[in-house]
Amino acid sequence: MPLRWTRALIEEAGDHVPVYGSHEWLTLPDDDRRKVAATCIAAEAWRLREFLDELRTQVRGRRAREITEARRPRPGDHQGGAVPWDREVSDG
């Protein structure tokens, strides 16, 4: 799901890309393709996390509205209070 231009930068870096911020990453020169690729990978991970958080918030909001709607009283619902359970019911 990386953006097209970040995918291209990551693929151009080769096989071994160090983890962003690691000691190995820090020792690379700033113009090294692997350092740029690691930065792109970290940025894409952040972007994905933000996207998923937003999606979860939308789902939670929708679900909360569904629950609120389901809890609303409907015509014919009991209004509360004691229910006369000991009442005689005829068999018909």
C-alpha cells in the first residue's frame, strides 16, 4: 500500500535496508539510497497507522450510533417498573 513514489525509492535501495533510526541507519551517509528508503518505510508505516486509526474511529462512531439507536424505546416497549408475574393466564 505504499505510495508509488515511495515504493520506487524503496525498491531502488536494494535488498538490505536498515531500520530507520538504528545504529546502522545513523552511520549511513545522508545521500545513501538505503537511508532514504528506510525513511520512506518509516513514513509509510506512520501513514498506514494514521489511516487505520481513522478507520477505527469511524467504525467505533458508527457502532456507537447503532447501539444508541438500538437502546431507544420502541412503541409497545415496557415503560419500566414492576412486572406482574403472578397474574393468572388462561389457556385459552
